[in-house]
Amino acid sequence: MPLAVKELVLKAIQFLQEKKAQDIILLDINKVSLIADYFLICSGTSQIHTKALCDHLLENISYGKHGLGRVEGYREGSWILLDFSGFIVHIFLTEERAFYNLERLWGEAEKVDWQTLLASLP
């Protein structure tokens, strides 16, 4: 994982954890897709929670040169997508996540052990 993207992804995970995101998964899709290098997937418990997770990321993450391509689905709050160029964050309601099952859809992608990466930070 390139250092700048790695740091950004790990910061995003930390911010999601601060707001109690559930079932956080990081997929390396670099070898199976051209749309991004990584998918960061998590769940919220309600539409208010998914919007709070999105708001917290947007208020706190400094995405600098990577830029924020777009935010989709915020109004409905059941599946919010944030495109940070190098990685895409998917914030789902639990039932929406089960229905779309991105983990299965992108089954060829490598699942990254983000807990180990976070633990190795100084």
C-alpha cells in the first residue's frame, strides 16, 4: 500500500472507530479493478449513524492531493459512498450491506488486516 494512501486509509479507519462503525473491512481491489486501490467497508446502526460516520470523516480527514471525488447516497443514508480517488469508503446500514454483499462481489480482492497495520503505527 503506498504510504500516503496507507496513512489516509488508516486515519479513515480511526475516525470510523471513533463513531462506533461496525464490522470494518478493508479490501485491496488494486489487482481486480481500475476504479480504486482499496474499498473500506463498514456498517452503521441507523441512517442517523451512517450520516454521522460520513460527516465525521468529511470533517476530520485531510485528503489533500487525493481529493474527494464525490459523495453518493447521503440523503438516503442506507449506503453512503465516499470516493477519495485512491480508495472508496462504503458506509452501509446492516441490512443494505447484507443485500449488496460487496465482500462476496469483490471476493477476488485481498482482505487487508487493518488491525495489524494500526497496531504498527508509532
